[in-house]
Amino acid sequence: MSTKKTKNKGGRPTKWTKDIKRQCELMAKRGWTDEQMAELLGISRDTFSNWKKRYPKFFNALKDWKDEADRKVERCLYERACGFSCPEDKVFNHNGNPLVVPTIKHYPPDTTAAIFWLKNRKSDEWRDKREHGFTDKDGKDLKWTVEIVDPEEQ
């Protein structure tokens, strides 16, 4: 009977399990950061980073889950910027009995959301500061000198 000894790699055994992967999926889809996930799981940020390196399928899935959360927020921002309608039940008291009336609630466009969207998606057209560059006929940048003249000194 031969006994083979396996070489000890050192360090603690990993806490990684499929259950942890599922927890990470739920957290990522709800917009949690890596730091928040690591804290909830009771591990360091470095350990979480090591898991992403050690398990490439997990790393790719984590990116997909985070993208899903980002797309959801992006869609909600877009709807807030444009305005939207959604079903809503109104509850009234009718002779002591509840009366539920289905209605459509309208949320008007939000100017701040629209500006935020446009500044980020169409920044060349919507940024606050525009840079104007001038070039000569050869395409070289022109140098500008501005002299402030006080009309009373002339």
C-alpha cells in the first residue's frame, strides 16, 4: 500500500462555493460593488479579486450581472428623462367599503434627468464648456494672445 503525499500549497482553504456564487449574482444584479459584496461575505477585497482571477467563468458572469443592473438603471433614467405612464390602483371609501379603481399614473419628463442623459450620451453637443480650436490653412494650431486695454489709459 503506497501513500502519496500531496504538497501543501499553504494559506487558508478557500471559502468559495456555488452558494457564494449565487449570492454574488443576486448582489451584482442589485447594483452592489465588489467592496460591498466582499464585506457581506466576510472576506477581504483582495480575496474577492483573487476569486475573479482564479475563476474566469465567475469573473465573466459577474461582469454580465453588473451590466444587467446598469442597463436597468439606464432604462429607468431614460424613462424618467422622457416621462412615462404606469398602471396604479386608487383606493376610495365608498359607503364604508373599499373601492379599488384601476388608473394610469403619468410621470412627466424630468429636466434634470434629460440634461444628465444628454451630457453623458451626447457630450460633444451638450457639455457646459466647449473648446474651440482654430487652425491655419495647414491644420496647425494657432496661438492666441489677448491684450487687455484700458480705454482710459489711451
